[in-house]
Amino acid sequence: MSRTMLLALRSLSHPRRAPATALAGAAFALGVIAATAIGSASHIGLSERAASAASKPAPTLLEWSTMSATGYPADVIRVLDGDTFDARVRVWPGLEITTKVRLRGIDAPELRARCTEERIKAEAARDALAALLAQGRVGISQVSLDKYGGRIVAEASARNVANLSEALLAGGHVRRYGGGRREGWCSGRPLPLIGTGSEPR
């Protein structure tokens, strides 16, 4: 049993400790697992004669992913910030999972910013990601569960962009991130956000 499957089952086996929204990532993982099982089971029990006679055998998940040319096809629901968006992901023909997708390998400024400077950068990063996703033909690949739950971590592509993370890095909207502590986005001492009248915590 894979580590991803173990994490997914563990998340779903403790509903009292995780709200419904926090199960989306685990549900996605189980959807992928189920799709894999569907692809494998489609060949189980068939005699060699029946298998050879089948004109259009059901594709495996790997074949489905290859056929899509972009990994798992995804319909973007909304952009949350410069590195995360909500999407409806097709993990198998007729099987869709709605989840939050965090782009792998980058960190964007937070919209709940500690200073006006960060807020401005965060809005620019969000708008840049939205523009890339608006190209259409969005797909995700290299999927894993996020350690915080409620979302997945993945690479993403669009019609004219092979890797959205690299495109955002090239545009100067995000930083490369491989785990651990994140650097701040405020060049000096955090200042009150415009219109809040209070210091950030």
C-alpha cells in the first residue's frame, strides 16, 4: 500500500478531527486510487480470447493521463492566491474530485499580508496566476497530499505554459520553495495595512 493511500485513509478515518473541507486532499488521493483500481479491474476476469476480442479495452489511469497530454485535466473554479487555486479535477472519465491545488516548488506573498507591500505583491501574484490559468487546457501532475491537509500539491500546466510554477518564478511573482521556514515579503518593519488602522499580529 502506497504512502499516499495510507495518508488518505488515515485522514478519512478520523472525521471528528478534520472538517469536511480538510478531507478534499484525501478524497482526491482516494479518487486516484479508485481510478487506478477501475483501470486494473477492467482486465481482471477476462479470458485471453475475450481480451483479444475487445475492440476498445478500458484505458488504465496511466494511459488516461497520457491521453490528456497534461496529466489530470482540471477545470479552475477560482484562484485563491498566487500559488493556490480551487479546481475540479478529472481523475478518470466520469470521475471528478473538487480540491485545492497548491503549486509545487513555490511560495507566493499572502493576501492576508503583514504589510501593504506584501499585499500589493500578493495581488499581483494572484492576478498573474489567474491570467495563466485563463489560457485554458489546465492539467495537473506529480500529485501528492499537502502536509497541512485539505489540499494537494502538484505541478500544473496551461495551454501555452508547460509549468505554471516556473512561469510565475520567471515573472518575479513568487519565490522558489522547497520546504521549511518561509521568508517574509516585507522589506522593512511590518506596517499597518491601508484602511485597517491596526498593527498586524
